[in-house]
Amino acid sequence: MQYTKIDTRKQGKNFLEMQAYLRGYENLIDEETDQIFDMDSIYRLIYGTWIDRKTRSAIREPMMVMSE
């Protein structure tokens, strides 16, 4: 589960890498993943923990600051 990293340093060193990480994270729930993993477990991992909020905040908030 490459896109559920706890360490935000692994999400990218610049905005392009961070955007690529976010796209991959958002694609965790798709038809291909559905065939490989139990989707209930994926949903619980992403939305039942703090990983979703941490991932989105760690990427979007720096981008909002830099765009001001």
C-alpha cells in the first residue's frame, strides 16, 4: 500500500511529486484494486483511520500557502 504512507516525506519533495502521490492515493479505489484487494479493508484503512485527513492536509495545505 504505497499510497498510505505515514511519513509525509515519502509523499514527494516538490509539488509535482506531491501531486503524483495524491493522484495515486485517490486511485487506490478503482476497478484494478478491487480485483486485487478486499475493498472493505481498503475503505477501513483509508476512511476509518486518520490517513485520509493526513494525506490530503499534508499535500493540499502547502499548495494553498504557496498559491497565495
